[in-house]
Amino acid sequence: MALIVKKFGGSSVATPDKMQSIVQRVLKGMKEDDQVVLVVSAMGDTTDELVSLARQVTSKPYGREMDMLLSTGEQISIALMAMAFAEAGHKAVSFTGAQAGIVTSKAYNKGRILEINAERVKEALQEGNIVIVAGFQGMTDDGDITTLGRGGSDTTAVAVAGAINADACEIYTDVDGIYTSDPRVVPEARKMEEITYGEMLEMAKLGAGVMQPRAVEMGSRFNVPIHVRSTFSEIKGTMIQEGYSMEVKQYLIRGVAEDKNVAKVTILGVPNKPGYAYRIFAELADHNIDVDMIVQSVRVANEGVTDITFTVSRDDSALVRDVLAEIRDELSIEDILIDERMGKVSVVGAGMAGHPGIAASMFGIMSDNGINIEIISTSEISITCLIGEESVDKAVRAIHAHFFDKD
């Protein structure tokens, strides 16, 4: 007997016919005593259509009401899927995020799963049901609906798998696995058979859109193997797990990631005194704004002011501008500059540790292609460069060719 969580994204459940195909695939693959939980997203472009509806009545980010609106997309999907399974002769029951016991933080549009009280899901499985859970959503302790951000259904699936001690979590999508780079940008990109949680987390944070970073964090925390595979074929995809085989370990670089949803924020003339940086970033944190690639530079040692530069999601740039405007006079800030024409390119690989020369190679490729680097940040298994958005694809192709084409 196996206990498996299967997640199907919006493109996989875009039409009733596709839902019927999923039903047949799931039932065909089930053994007699298997227990299955499905986590599904909203149908096709439903979420984007709901956002468009909201924009027709307001230009303001009404977080709570937006989450009330967006959560309806998944409720349509789960009800239809449950009906489709029943029509095919198998017991099924649908649960919203709240009904499945998913408790989240109070950050609207960016909720984090705090815990899952999965007893109702377990009881339904014991009764012989296929359980269908709405992805992308949960509920606060106060009873408010929250959504988990784009890609949040991945997080729902892995978190549910951890909560019910599932044997595996399968993420079905419109691609057949995780590639060394985005195949739409790098046609020569290679599908990986396996990748560690740490490497996948870095790639997800740095722009690889196949998995949401929080989903990978959940997999690592609960040690749930994650199989990313195609909805439309039976071929094996990519396993995300704790370790991998010796033959994979020979690769210093596992992937080249890109992110064009980037804005660079520069705060000019911040007094170079204790507490000022804290005040800025605490205010941003209070508004649930994720900050990355922070650089502080002193202009002249005796001038007493500093400039602070950092990156945020381009989606947050308007909110960042408003937040900083509120504290500008209080902190005697000279000016606030926001450039939304930026992007990141990164190399990721656990094999980088202890191998000097990777950074030099990456910077040399940038130089050879006439690409200026504005900020550099590193971790033990990644190097990231902030560059102009117009140069991102060119940089990714050149870096990928250097590290992979010679293998």
C-alpha cells in the first residue's frame, strides 16, 4: 500500500476533458490498497482572470478581499474533480484549504503555512475516498482566507504530504521535469534525473519557475521525495530528494537560473549611524516585502552618510516606493531610486564548494559578452549577478554553453 499526494497545476485541469484524463490516469495507476490525495490549482487562466476582474473595480491592493476572490478558482476545480471521480465509480471528496486543516500566517497574498491539522483528510482516506484538496490557500486562526502566492499549490501539496506522512509527492505540470536551464531560453538545456533539496531551493529562489521555494523547503523539512513530471506523458521526471547518485556528483554546476521579475532599489544619503538600516528593513518586513542582494556603501569615510541598494520582486516595487516614502523625512533620506529594468542570472551547484574558478569563469563570460554586472551575491552553492533585463537571456545562454556544452 502506498500513500501518495499528486498535485496538478492549472494547465493540467484547464478543461473538463483534461480533468477526465487525470481521473483515468490516477485510477489506472492505483493499486488495490493505495491511498491518494490530489491537490489541484484553478482551471487554466482562472486566477489571472480573477485578478483582471479586481483591477476593473479598483487599483488598490485590497489584500483580504483579493484573497477571498482568488480562492474561489480552486474551489471550482476541486468540486468538478470530485464529481468526475464519482462519475467514474470511485468515492471522492473535495476540501478547501481550510477544510483540509491548513493554518496560515496573516500575510494576505503571501501566506505561509504554519501547520496542518490533517485529521479530516486522514479520516476521508480511511473511508476509501480519493481526497481532493484546493491548492494555493489556507485560513488564519481568525478564520480569514489567505492565498500562498503564485505557485502556492506546490507548497500545499508538499505540506499535506508531510502532514499525512505520505510516501511521495508527485508534482504534475506541463513540462517533463527540471532542466539545467529554461528550455525556452536555452534549447540545449538538459533534463535532470535528480537534484538535492538544497540545489532545487536555490534554483527556485533564483528564478527557476518549476517549483515554489516554500514547497522545496517543506520537502526538505519533512524529507518528502518530490517527483516533478509531466501530466501528458508517462516518462519519469526529476526527483528532488536529500542525496543523489555518485555519477551526478561529478557536475560542479547543476543549473543556470534567471529571473526577470526584479527591481533594484537604491536609497541615497542614509545617515551612517546605528539603527537606520534596521528601521528601513524592519518597515519593509512589516509589509511582507522580501528583500535580496543587499549592498551598503559608504561614500566618503568622514561624510557620515551611506547608500543602500537591494533588490525586490518587481511586483512589490510600487509598495516599496510607498513604504519608503512614509519614512523618508523621518530618516533624512536624500532620494529613493527604483529601476525595474533589471534581472538576475545565477549558477547553482553543490559541487561548486571547494572548486575555485567558477566565479571567475562566470564573470569572464559576462565580460566577453559586454554585459555589465551591477551587484554580485553568493552562497555556498550559488553565484548571482544583477544585470540589465535586456541582457539576461544572452547571459544565460553563454553561461550554460560554457559549463554544459563541453561535457
